[in-house]
Amino acid sequence: MVRRSPALPGTSARIVRRGRGAGRASGTIVPAARDRSVRALRIVRVRAFMPMLLLLLMLLSPAAGGPVVQAADPAARAARVQGTAGGPSALGSAAGWWQRSWVETSRYYTIRAAMDRAVAASWGRHLDRMYEEYQARMADLRPRTPEKLNVFIFEDRDAYVETLRIRFGIDARGTGGMFFATRQGEGLAFWTADLPRRRIEHVIQHEGFHQFAYSRFGQDLPIWVNEGLAEFFGESVLLGEHFVIGQSRPHVVDAVRSAVREDRHIPFARLLEMTPQEWSRKVALGDADADLLYRQAWSIVSFLVYGDDGRYQPAFDRYLRLLNSALPPHEAFTRVFGEDIDAFEASWKRHALSARPSAFLVAMERLEFLAAGAGELALRGLRPDSLESLQRELRGIDFTYVMESHDRRRILRASDDANFEIPMDDLSVGAPVFTLHARTPVARTTRELEAERRWPTPAEIRTKGLRPLEIRVAWRRDHESGRLSFDLVGPTR
């Protein structure tokens, strides 16, 4: 079985918790060939592999003891389960990875990888930090089966696909990661080569939650709750010691609102009875409702956690406890929320129509855009010291930046005023803004002095008035090459 999962007893609105772990958004500024659409800058992030599987070999029924496989990518949410047949080269490649791999343990996980140990350890710390969040929110739910917290980290996509097929009987093509439980074994697997860090984080937060919750719910969690909660946690942000949950992105909020306004939403009574097999079939065959399934499930979970100032959260916690106790899903729902499904749906629809996207996530994206633009200007020897001058200079070179995330590709342009602003949301007290703070770094060697003269370190870019957490750009320079890079970080203590 390969799943995502639920959780949440004890979640309060837009929680920011402190703890161990290191998560960050980052980029490296490198000179690049000039191009008519992107002016001389590349942030080293390669577009993620997101092909849609065109066909799905029907998932075996859980009642029959067969595996259930779900994948992490919105463009290919279901993976095929098939036999272990494979050619000699596939078998050799998978066996080669397994033989090269090493095993270490983090605080909670057993990690198998064949990559730089420091890189794998950083992912292990991220997983540990997320596990503590899952554990805190599911503290009242008893484990129904022993946890098997195995993690398989691949650098190479082909090794990921071939190893899962040969060793575990899973076709993982078109996926960025998955949680699986089959007769051959179980674990969380993902690959990292050339993918944006934020996409990888979404995958392991989403799939890691499925893995955690599998021991609490088995296969009894309704698919809309399962995927809705996995998306809810997948959209969380971990910046160093700061954890921000309950985030919503503009295109998801807008898509759900439009579906409700145009009466294209999926009736909740239908979602309530939908099986994992029906869900996976819709996704794999490119059903018109495929994307909306995930977005609406996320929206309903967000409503149950935050709607009407948290009015429904205690009931949602009780619903999860009943599911944990193995009460049939429909009985658990009606016992907690009542028999009037239409009234429940009407309350959710009011929430969906009034929902606003999170200023925090928008600010993160736009801060990355601004840092990329400041880095491009540094390559030209320019160092704006105010937001207005940064905007003017970027417009002068017609700066364009490609933003990659786990489910879409966007182009941000300097010609769009919105990319220099932060919207308000439900947490805002006043209008948050971006600010620039020029600092002259200390250059100690001749090489550093020359690098600073040719490519001056850009001003530090910060948010002001952003809730629940301020963010800033931290610049770094490689001592050997002089190359600039940046991280998006939270406030220091």
C-alpha cells in the first residue's frame, strides 16, 4: 500500500512552533547565457519531472489484502502495481543501487541511501522535525500496528523507479515520491536529483504523514480525509527552527472558489462515499475532476480546522478518534457531524467562497523572485538599495523568473507590480511590505575583494509586518568561485 494520511488533534490556527531541523529555500546565482525571456540569471533549479500516467492497472481491493499505491505528484497521483518482471539491465541497476546503499538511523527513521551522507542526514532531520509535528497532533490516537519508519532516498530517478519495481513490485514512473506498504516491504521513498527543494519538502511532508498515520488508521481512513490532511501538511513550511502550518496558495484557493461559484464542485455526499480505487482511477485517467479532488479535499480539511474561528476543530478531532477506534467511516461522520450532509456542505461552501490565500506563502515566492533579480543585477555590477530602485532596475532589463513548485510552473515578471507587494490575509494587522537593507560585507582576501568589486553582494531583502513569521534573504558567497547564493530564512533569536 502507498498512502498519505491524516491527523490533527490539537492544531491551532496557523501554528508556528520552534524545534530542531533545518528547512530552507535557497538558490545559487550563476552567470548564464543571455536569453530573450530570462535575462542572464539562472537559479539552479531544474524543472521537476511530472508526466501524467495515462493508464492505471486497477488497484487491488484492500479487503482482498492487496496493495494500494498512491504517488506524490499532482500530475501523476497514482502509480501502477504490477509484478516484478523486469529486464536484466533493470534488475542490475536496482541491485547495484541496493548494494551501494548504506543504512543509518535518524532520531525516528531508518534511512537507506547511496548519496552524500550529509545531504541524506539533512533530509533525515527534516523528516524527524515533521514526525514530531505529526506526533504532537495525533497524541490521542493509539497505534493500531507497529510503525516501520523506513525511508529510501535516491539521487537518481531511474534508480528510484527500478528499485521500487524490482524490489517491491511497484511502478513508480511519473512520481516524485510515495509511501508504500506491500507484501515485499514498506517505506517512504523519494528522489532528489535537480528538483526544487520546496517540491521535495512537499513530497516528504505529504507522504511522511501517510506513513505516520498508517499505523493509526491502517486502510480505514476515508480517501478525502487522507488526501486532504496530507495536502494540509504538505503545504507546511519549515524554515530552520520555525514551522508554519495551515498555509493556502492563491491558485488552489481560487480554483476551489471558482468551482463552488460555478457549481462544478464535487458534491460532498459523493466524496464521503468515494473509495481509494475510484479516486485513483479518476486521477490516472485524467478525469476532469482529478485536480479538484485534491484541492477540494484540502479545502474541506482547512475548513474543519480553521472555519468559523475553529468552531469545527473539536468535532474533527473526535471524528479522527472514532476512525482510529475502527468505527466505520460513515457512522463516525454522522455520529459527529449529523445526518444532514447538505447542511455540512453548505457551511463548507461559505468558507470556500470567503477564503483568502496565505500572505506568508505568497511572500516566500515573491521574496525568491526579488532575490533572484537582485542576484542578476549583481552580475551586472548593480546594487539597488531600495525596493523602488530594485523594481526600476529589474524592469529596465525586463527580468523574468521561472518559479517551480510541486504542482505547477509559473513565470514571474518584473513588469507585474504585484510581484513587489505582499497581500493581506486573515492574519494581517496592517499591510506587510518588502524592505531592503544594504550591508557591505567584510572582504578579507584579494579574491574576495575582487569578487565583491565585480559582483557586489546585494542588499538584504526582508519582510515587515508579515504574519505569522518574518522572512529575509541571507546572502552567501563561495570563497573559491566568488559565486553568490541565497537562503530564505526566518528571524534569528
